[in-house]
Amino acid sequence: MTSAASPTALLVHAHPEPTSFAAALRDQAERTLVDAGWSVEVSDLYADGFNPVAGPGDFTSPSDPHRLHVQREQAHAAYSGGLAPDVLREVERLERADLVVFLAPLWWFGLPAILKGWVDRVFVYGRVYGNGLTFETGPLRGKRAMLALTTGGPESSYSEGGMHGDLGVLLHSVHHGMFRFTGMEALEPFVAWGAGWADDATREGYLDAFAARLAELASEGSEAA
């Protein structure tokens, strides 16, 4: 693991409503991991006003002020120390973390735009991937990453032959193209099915199951640290 002392988790939360069930999962994650002795950092994208749009503002001293080539400018900024403060903050949080958890609703069969934009800006070429360093040689190898999602539909809708298709297929771009590509181990997602329509007892059951899952991961991570 990456931490020399207590392991660290980064919770990247993407929901605009503070009383959402995704927010309840975030709070449960923070409590559970802190109780297990972990350090926890939270990137609450909506509350922080995070800008999800990659652009010239990501760089303090671009190599080409006349034409934006995002990947090339990321590489230059990674080498020269020219990342904008908000991007650098998130990159450093990501690099410190032993466990990264994305907490969000499943919107239109994928991540909310603000969370995808976080990846666009924070997965910086030259820091998080690049120069032949991907998958087994990715800079984030040794870290674990997990999705904690809420859905509008029931579990049966996200099965093979279900109305929405197999969830594993829908999440392939995240597990393979974001987590594994950068070297992280992609863990099985935690899903609160139909959370927006669930009764209180069902929601409490989801929170208890999530806490148990995280406690297990925290125990494994503490032993490896």
C-alpha cells in the first residue's frame, strides 16, 4: 500500500443534494473508515464547486498559449509544476490514497458529468498515466478503487437480459478504462438498488451492508499498510 503509517481513503462524492442517499453512503463510509483507524479525505464535488470542464485554466504556464492540446499540456504541467491549484489538490489526494471510492448515482447508465469531469481533469498525463505506464505498470498500482452507486431501478433491471442490461457491461469503461488503466485494482461495486424508492428499513439495510463491506476492506488494507 502507499501509506507508511495509517492507510488513507479518498471519497469522491458526486450528488447535488446533501440529503441524498448517496450522501448517506458517503457519511457511512467516512465513519466506518475513521473508526477503523484510517485517514479519510473527501472530495465533495458539488459542495466544493468543482469545475468539471477541462480547459486552459487547468494550467498555470502552458507550453503553447495559442492552441490547447490537453494531454500535451498535462504532460508539460506534470513535469514543470504547472497544474492549476484545484487540479493539483485533487491529484495529490488521489496519489495519497490507498483506497478510492466514487460515491454517486447512476445517471443515464454512467457517471454523473461532474464525476467524469473530475477524471478528465485529475487523471493527469505524466502523473496518473502515460509514458508507457498503464495497467500493471500504472502509477496508481497498489491502490484499490470501488464504485458505490445508487440506482433508480431494481437489481433485476441491471442483469443480463434485464431492461437496462448487465451492470458489469455498463461499468466496464470505469473499471477497465479508469481504474485498471491507471494501475488500480477495481473492486466489485456496492450498489443500493432503487434507493430513491426504498423504504427506511431497506435503506438501513444498505447502510449496514456498506459498513460491513468497508470494514472488511479497511481490515485488509490496514494489514497490508
